[in-house]
Amino acid sequence: MTLSQADFEFVSQLVKREAAIVLAPGKEYLVEARLIPVARQVGAASVAEFIGNLQRKPNSADQRRIVDALTTNETSWFRDREPFTALTDVVLPELVKSRGSARQLRLWSAASSSGQEAYSLAITLQEALPAGWNYEIMGSDISTEMVKRAEAAEYSQVEVNRGLPAAQLVQYFERVGAHWRIAPHLRRNVTFKHMNLVAPLPPMQPFDVIFLRNVLIYFDVATKKSVLRNVARLLRPDGWLFLGAAETTIGIDDNYERVAAGRTSAYRVRSAVPAGAVRKG
């Protein structure tokens, strides 16, 4: 059964209000497909019945289920490999020089889904940082279900096959039945929080590197501006921001400047861009 226009508009308004995600017309099939399992979970005979019940008797738990279901959770290990290569080859050598006295780095995976990006960052730092350095990685996501999965740090064989080299699987995971769990020596450096990037962000210590990838594409321009402004407040003055390949700050927030980082690009606040840096765009 095709989702009615009225039901689609109700869901669209809910998701826009709660997560600032824009569901354009034509996404009716996607919405219905994502909500079928949710409807079954709560005992509704159909998506239409589920939405109708929610309209008659609103409740935050079912609203959260809808937001979770419609949050895109596509992810893999070392997704779009180049940002991780840039981190190893360009960013970390600079930060090691500038943070030599503290020997401590903080990174944020700002849309960490089920945790693969945050743990990929941890593996990268584990292998690239000199001896005696410490690091903290925070992963956050709007989906409470994804945060729980990330905290559990357990993945199926299919999931670890998506981008994770065999050598790193053996080194950083433990076999648990048919699944693989992140080893404690890596897990202790990574924490996760439920966080809505379009809401006021909680107080946090600033970060040296922020991965905010494949998030802005779901927002309108006003929301992109707000998110980038909030993120800038949490980026250290000489820190680095990585966006998705289809995302940019250009024409949205002039406080950032795009700079070359190996074979990809990153963003830095303008006052932190070194005089000799290679600017792009």
C-alpha cells in the first residue's frame, strides 16, 4: 500500500521538526519501507495505522522510533578511504608537532551511526601516533538505537567485511560466537553520546579534528549554517574539519577555508590557515 500524501506530510514535518532532515516529495516509498518494521514492532497492522494512532495519541517514544528509522545509517569501515589517509599523512604530523607538550588529541565523529567511523579513527590513531601519545574519540548520533549499537561494539561478519582489512580485524577485534567485538585496548579510548546536531550542543572540551561527513546534505541552508557555526565553536583554533565529498562550507559559512589535505580537502577556520597552505576552491 502506498503511503498517503497526508501521512507523508505528517512524517516529513515530524522529522524536520525533530532532526531538521528534509524529506522531499518523491520519498514516500522510502518512508513507508523504513516504517514498516517500526509499525510491526509496536503492533500496528500497517504504516497507515501506526501513523494514525500516533496522530490521535502523540507519544515521544513512537516519534523517536520514526526519527531513528529515517536517519540514514549507511556506514562502513574507513569509508571513502582518502580522509583517513589525509589524517595519517597530513593532519597527524602537524598536530604531533603542535601538541608535543600535551601529547593528547581529541577527535569527534559527529555522525557515527553504529560506530564504524569512530573505531576507524581509533585504529588510525593507534597505528599513526608516536609512542607515549594519548587520544580520546567521541562518537555521536541522533539515533538512540545506533548509539546503543556503537557502545556494544559488536559487529556481524558481513559488517566487518565492509572495508576492514583482515590484519586489523585480527589485531583490534575479538571473536564472540558468530560476531566480532572491538578489543578492550581500543574500546577504552572511544565514547558515544546521543546528540542532535541541530539542537543546542552540550558543553564539551574542544576537538583537534572533527569528522562531520555526509550529514549536511540532509539539511536546508539555514540549518547547515547553524550546524557549521556550532561545530566551529568546538574546533580548536588550528583544528581540522572533514566533510563528505558532496559537502562544502563554501557559500554557506565564510569563517571556514577549504585546504588541500593529500588527495582530498579539509576545512579550517580562516585565522588558523598557515600562510603557505594550499587553498582549494
